[in-house]
Amino acid sequence: MRRYLFALIAPVLLFASCEVVEGDEREPMDVGKYIARRTIYYNIQTLQEYFDYAVVADWYLSTEDEELKERIANRFMPYYQIVAEEGFVRFKFSYPWSDGTPRYYREYITDGKLLSEGGEWKIVASDEILAVIKATDGVYSFTSTSEDHENLFTIGSLECDINNGISYTVDGWLNGDNGDYGNWKEAKVLVSTEITTPLHYRSNSFNHNFFTEGSMDIICDDKRIDRRDEVSLTFKTYNSVDVEYLGERVTMEY
């Protein structure tokens, strides 16, 4: 394969906040890999931070088995206590502020029902709705909007098992910026993701999350240099994905 001087593709590699070292060379496929890694991170982070927390809380609150509750908390929320109050579900840090005041990480506003009972949970900050999760007959609609992304996911086949972890399928799309944490609609590098075959997602523990099946298409628009890159991903097994870019295909770990 023909090799290109790094300088020719450096603007696109800024997408991944890479350092440019004079004289370095990269293969064109490296651009596709960077875009792939960043996009996988976006999708998994969004699912974990907004949806998985709700799943764990719902699972925890729906059981009266105290031993199971302890195992759920130890495996998936080791640093928090899950607290349910009228109309709220909160994640309270195990360690309060120095003056004893409770510290909260995540708060869902509920309609009084568990998700597994067909409820609707929201995350609200400064009077702005950041996420909405609705459950209908075992299928979840999950939308979230922040400064750096916006998504609409449909999630089904949810299974929670203390030995095998949490698993479900994901369909939908996500748009995000390049990680500058500004308004994604005004981002200089905009990343658009569409799931083309439902993704199979698994969470084994608090910070061990991955896709095992499914595919997605990615479009990366870099307004700084008026460039558009298209990347396709096919997930194979844990931590492994096929990346298609510029007519070539490689297998990559992420």
C-alpha cells in the first residue's frame, strides 16, 4: 500500500487529538481507525452514563433480595448507594462531603413507576431535559442531549443477570462533536453515527462495556478542511471490530 506523509492527513487526525511529530508517517487506514475508536467511545459512554445507570437502579429497586441487591451494587455501582424517594431515584456517593452533606452523582426524575413497570425516567439539569428513558412492553426508547452529543436509541432484549452481567440490543443514531465539549451543532468536526444492524451490547461490570455483534456507519465532517470521511464498522466479538475505510478492511481491537 502506498504510504502518505503524516502532514497530508494531520488535519483529520486532529479529530483524535493526536500529536503531530515531524517526519512521522501513517497509513490512510489510521484515519479510519481513529474515527472508529472515537465513535465507539461516544456510543458506549452514552449508553453507560445515561441508560446503564437507570437499568442498574431499576434492577436494584425491583428486587427484595438483600443479598442480590448487595451483589448488584458491588458489581455495577461500587462507589454509590441507590436511593429511591418519591418521584426520584438518586445515586449517592459512598463518601459525603467533608461536612457530612450527601454527594449525588446521578438523579432521575420518575413518574412513580419503575422502568420495568413501564415507567418514564428523566435526567434534568438547570431546567433542561438531558435524557429521557421510556419503557413500553419491554422496549425502551432512550434519547439524550448534551453539549457534545445528541442521540435517539431503541433498546430491546434487556437481560440482567448477576453472573453474566447486563445485555441488550441497540438501534438508532448518535451525532456528536470531536470532543471539544462545545455545542455539537456548531462543532468544527461533526461525527454522525447510524446503526445499520442492531448492536449487541454487554456490560460485565462498572467499567467493562463492549459490543459483540452488529454494525454501524460513521460520517466525519471536518469543516476546517472541507473534508468528509466515511467509515463502516462490523463488531465481531468482545473488543474486536472490522473497520472499512477507503475501500480497505482491517480488524482492530478497541
